[in-house]
Amino acid sequence: MMPADRKPSANRRYVIHFGVAMLAYMLVLFGSITAINNGELSGWSAGLASLTPLIPAFYALRAFIVRIREMDEYQRRIATEAILWAAGIVGFTSFGYGFLAGAVEVPEISLIWVLPALGGSFGVAQCYLYWRENR
């Protein structure tokens, strides 16, 4: 156990935990894809293997939630508003795309892109909100 004055900062702990989660995600993802593509798994076992990357992704989500809880009020307010903006942007974009797809032929977009779109939108929104507050 580290002495209190040697405890890593909340940001450092977040980077470590999130980094470990993303490394595990990458390894599990490549492992499951390889096993499925090599024909080692089929049917339900392939379906279950395709879901295994969710395990480290949930760990990354946990690291993110812990980090939000450790933020001061100002940072938490910015992060919360950025999450709301990201959810709104991705939600309304997909909602509009669904209406559009019902009227005209549009390219099919896989649902696998929803989480990265949320993450990217969150990052852009958070940068914008910090900029707006500090200009």
C-alpha cells in the first residue's frame, strides 16, 4: 500500500485503468476474430466469442465512471454536459438517418459505430465546452 502522499492522481489512475482495459479489449477482440475466422468456433460458441470484447469494454466504462466521480464540480459539470451533447448528437443523427432510410436508399451503417461515435462526440463536445468557458 502506498503512503497517502505517494498515491497516484485520479488522472493517472484513470489512464492506467483505461489503458489496461483498451489493451485487453484489443487482445480479446483479435483473439475472438481469429478464432471465428479460422473456423474454430461456429454457431452459439462463435456468437458468445464475438461478445467477449464487451468484458474489457465494461472495465473501461467502469474506469470512466470512477474518473467522473473523482472530478471536482466544475469538471463534472462540463463532462456531464458533454455526455448529454454526445448522446443528443448521436441519438438525433441516428434517428434522422432512420427516417431518411425509410424514404430513400442510403448505405447501411453497422451498429458497431454507435459507441465510437458517442466517444468521439463526447471528446469534441468536452473540448468545445472547456473552450467556451475559458475564452
